[in-house]
Amino acid sequence: MKSADVVIVGGGVIGASVAYHLAARGCRRVIVLERGARPGEGSTGRATGGFRAQFATPVNVRLSLLSREKLLAFRDETGVDPGFRQCGYLFIAANEAELDALAAAQTVQHDCGLEEAWGLSAEDVKRLNPAVEGAGVVGGVFCPTDGFIRPLEILRGYAQAATRLGARFEYGISVEGLHVDGRGRVDEVMTTDGVVEAGCVVNAAGAWAGVVARLAGVRVPVVPLRRQVAITEPCELLPEEMPMTIFVADGFHLRVRERRVMLLWPDEPRVRDPFDTSVEDAWLSEVVRRAHERVPCLRRALIDRERCWAGLYEMSPDKHALLGRAPGLENFYLANGSSGHGVMHAPALGQLLAEFILDGAATTLDVRALRPSRFDEGEPNAAPEFL
């Protein structure tokens, strides 16, 4: 029978980050179990690679600031370039109510140390992104240190660095059961490749987190949410360094990656199967219409239908991560429910969960707001819908 001090279920970017941070602190009997045949087959490989610290709650701002610090040191730490480019995030308001909400969030950001974020007039918005149709824009906010990252490179960096330190990644293996002993400890992980004896277990299963938790008799309120991405053929219509541009009214946003424009709009999915990775024709038509209306130069762009895709967010009820020990189990830890922010927060979440496991509590940041028990306690986080 195989055994490990820590068994991590899920080999995406969060699981890899946890493995690395444990191994870097000397906990090297770590096994990561990933059901995909190779790295990046899950949600990490379908992430669009945005990074921002412009959030409306202190805990998310501070997670981003810690992750940003770690991304800037990532190449030195792991030997891999995370592709972090600080092109900025531009949020655009169409009315005073939206502008007031952005300003309120910015007050939170400034209080947390994100001093470089600032408010914009309508003229400032046009200056920062001249391609945007100015009619109906009243202003916005901008942070120049936000930007873009390479999800698969961050995954590769953490996985390779963890492996060098002694952690093991096993692919093509599904978890079928978790045995809980009489003391409330998960002591065995049953897999398609046999049983693994575990000192403790980490649930880093992304959109499948709720399924994995049920194997241990725990309810984790995380559900998959399907998100779609349209992408153009290569073009020179928008510059590569254009900031991520987000319209507060409906969440429509766009960015440029390798000369292709990515178009995103968080609608309510019509497809019943959340794990369907195809893109709906009706959604594609609507997101293109919105792009043409708000960024007129894109009327000359051609959509590369074959390269459009859908992926999964792992949503919690308050759109914040669940981080720490699962209630009722002594050695079952959660790193779930990041709600679309998993890749950008993975560096911080991995470090913090390693602290929970090795020190008994997170010591770098106060993450009480992310405790898994908060929903049962009636204390979910509150934040504006668009942030």
C-alpha cells in the first residue's frame, strides 16, 4: 500500500501550489492525484489568465497582493516564467451608480495597500483604451499593476519545483472513496490504482470539490458554473498591451493574447451539462454583438469558431474561496470555491493552506473570512456582483 503524509486530490494549479509549498517547507511525502491523463486537462488549462487586485472585499484584495508578490518572484523560485504582464485592468461604468460602486470598492483596495488603483473620468477611459465606444461611458477605475498570467506555466512551475523537492504527481487516477476512521480522520484514499494511506487529505478538486467532499461525508457548497470564451483569428486591431477591459453593466470583457482578441460575457448557461466544453451558437452571436457595439473596430475581426471554448468556475455561495480544515474532520483540508479567481490566487492559497497543515493556522494573512464553516454560521462574505 502506498502512503503519504499529505494526499492532494486534484493536480490543477491550486493542488500543485499546495504541493510545492508543503515540499518547500520540508513536507516531502506528498502525493498529488489527478484524474486527467496529463497536466492542465481540467479547469486550469481553460482559464483565460487574468490577474487583478481590484476586488471589493479585503480578503480578496490581500490574497491578490500576496499572489502578486509571489508571481514577481516566481521565476527565481521555480525556474519557470509565469508570464505575468502588468497591463492593467480597466473597469468601465455606464452610470453614476456603477461609478459609485467602483469607488466604494476602491476605498477598500486603498485601505488594503493597493494605493496605485485610481478613478477615471470618461476622457481618461478613452485615453486608456481608445478603441472603446465613448457614448454612454461616465467613467471607471484602473489599476496598472493588474494584468495577465499564464495558467499552464504557473501549473508547470509549481509541479516541477514540487517534484524536484520530492512530491509525486500521479496522473490518470481517480479517487473513488475516502475512509474516515473512528477518530474523525481520513486515513485512506481509495483510487482506481489502489489504496493510499494518508496522514491528511487536501481537497483541491476544483469544480468537482463537492463530489470529493461527499466521499468523506462532508458537504462543501461548491458547484460548477460553465463559462464560455470566444476568440478571434489573429489580427492587429487591438494592441497586445491593451488592459483587460470590463464593462460593469453586464460583465462583458475582452483582452488580447497572441494577436487574438478574447471576448467574454458571463451569461446564464443554457446547456444543462456544466461539463460540456462546447460553445453555444446563441451565446457566441450575442457576445459578438456586444463586442461590435462597444469596440467598433472589432467589426472587422473574424471569430475562429474552432478555437472557442468553455470551461468551469468552481462557485461558492458568496463567490469567495473555502480555505482551511473541513468542519467535523481533523485532517481533511479544503482549497475550493475560488469562483473564477483560482489561478490568480493559487500562489497565495497554496502557501496559506500549507500553513494550516503544518502550523495549525494561516500565519501570513488573516483568512478567517474564508473559513469553511462560515455558511453554517450565517456569516458569508458580501461583495458587489461585478467584483
